[in-house]
Amino acid sequence: MIAEGTLTFSDKEKQSRYDQAYLRMAREWSKLSHCHRKQVGAIIVKNGMVISDGYNGTPAGFDNCCEGDDGTTLWYVLHAEANAISKVARSTNNAQDATLYLTLSPCKDCSKMILQVGIKRVVFAELYKDGSGIALLEEAGINVEHIPLTEAS
């Protein structure tokens, strides 16, 4: 769409550009994880502002090793969503009506937390092996979108 010689974007095009930018931010944040098997990043956006971020890792004060000697993830490792939601809880913000951007779709346990804090939209880049988290969110009326990451142009 062209307006008076200036290139403008439709709302859908603009949203797509922002979705890709926030997903790239989540991907960069995932690189902070010390997990070897899978690094996951999360960004929570509300009213056009990033209000929280997170990546999968151990709770504060624990050795930042995510896997046991057998290569399986330790039971106390926090998922990226849980870290981001916990940060919001410690702040003056809340996640009501926010959008959660994830590098990996949420598991069923994280989906319960997403519902509980009032997030209304979840955008993820890759599909987790168990789709029951997505099914729960969709059943609850949450807008869930799978948007594969593309490289910035």
C-alpha cells in the first residue's frame, strides 16, 4: 500500500514484522541458557513494550547445569515461560492481555501458568513434541500462532 509517496504497511504486515522481531529477540535470549539439549527463550510483550523475558535454566542460587550425567533434564530446571512469568510477578507489571513469544511451543504445565496470568496470545517458532499445551490454550480461547522464524531482511 502506498500513501503519498511513502511506503506504509497494513496492520497485518506490521504485526508480522513485529512478530518476527520479537521471535528473533526470544531466540537471542535462548542463547543465554546453559542447557545443552534444548535452549528456549521467551519474551512477554504488552502494549507494544517488552515487560519480561526468560530462558530455560536452573533457579537462582543453583549450579547452572541443566542436565544430569545421563543427559536428561534435571527436574528443577525452569522453562523459559516460567522464568518470564516469574519475573513479571516480581515487578509492577502484569501479563493480563499480553503476548508471549517463544522459540518452542509451551508444554502443558507452562500452558496452565499462561492461562492463569491472563496472557491472550502465544506466538511460537518451533513445535514442542507434545501438543497438549497448545490444545489447552486453544480450548481456553487463547490465540495461538505458529510462526516459523525467518532471517531479517
